[in-house]
Amino acid sequence: MVSVTKTFSRVVLLALGGLLAGSGCRVSNVKPITFPADYKPMQSGSEITTAPACAVFRELTVVDDRPEGSADGVRTIQDREGRSDIFMDGDVESWFHAGVARGLVQSHFPQDPSASLDLTMKLAAIHIEEVAYRNSTFEGRVIIDIELSRPQTGGSVWSRRIDGFAKNYGRPGKTVNYQETVNHALDRAVTAAVNNEELRQKLCEVTTRARKFDSP
């Protein structure tokens, strides 16, 4: 008959073994990584408020304006030297457009071909910081330049730089962790853009003036 002491010892050893296996090994090096752009909303849209009916724009232009060939982030190891680049590839402009279009639909921004101003959204930068230990922490930032311009001259009448920030946690090198981080940062940047009161006020100001001028 197996003694109670021996049985208890086996249970403790099995439990410790399970904990050690679950904790994983510390990351010893990080290599450059590239992940594909794949937009999936990370916010419900409840953070977005409805734009006023006078905030009308004529045409939307969405541009990937990041410096060509530059890295989109950096990987490091906690308490150790060494770093590697992170790149986002694929059709990044379409990824950006999907997030912007969703935000404009949810905010009910009116669009009219006879409106006085064009709206341009430029993706100025994506930046991801990954710090690895056993798992990784991820911090992502998406920066958007917004511009209103007159279609006849292309002259800018208003512009702002807006960003969105997000955090994530998960396995190092796993594609979905990078995608979730930048998608959430994009959603937050777009939310800040479409909720921007100065943007709405400028569109309403120009629209109201144009309607007064056109009225008999």
C-alpha cells in the first residue's frame, strides 16, 4: 500500500511541474518579424458620436504617407541588450482605408458631391514596441494627419495630427498579437479623428456660409 506521504509528494511534484511548464522559458533572442495587414475592428463603435448634419465633405482621400522602407516597430528583450525591427506588409493603405471608412459610417458624416471641402486622411506613422520576457507586452501607436482642402485650388483650410494608442499582451512572434495591437490603435485614432470638434466645426462653418451665399 502506498503511503499517504509518498502520494502527497507525487501530487506536489506534478503540480510544480505543471506550473513550470506553463510559465515557459525566458526569451533569449528576438529576430526581425514581418506581419500582414489585416483589419478587424477592436472597438464596438460606441465611443463614436454622431456628426452634425452640416459637417458635410465632398470627397474622401485616404493615403498611406509613411516613409518608404521604414520599420513599423521594434522588438526588445526585458533587461537585455539587442533589438530587432517589426514590419507590417501587405496592402497597408487598404487596411487604413477600412478603419477610416468604418469610423465615418459610424459617425454618420454626410458626404455630398456639391460640398465645399474635401477630406483627406493620411497615415503618417505606425509604431509598435514589443518587450519580450516569457511572453511579450505590446504597445502600438497609429498617427493620422487630417486635412480639409478646397477642391478648386487644393489649398488647405484646416489640418490636425491625431493619434491612437493601444496595449496588448501575448506570445512573442505570434502574428495575431501584432495585428490586434495596431488594429486597436487604428480604431482609437479614427475615433479621435471623427469625434474631433474642430473638424466638425470647420465643415459646418464652410457649409453654412456656402448655403447662405447660394440662397436667393
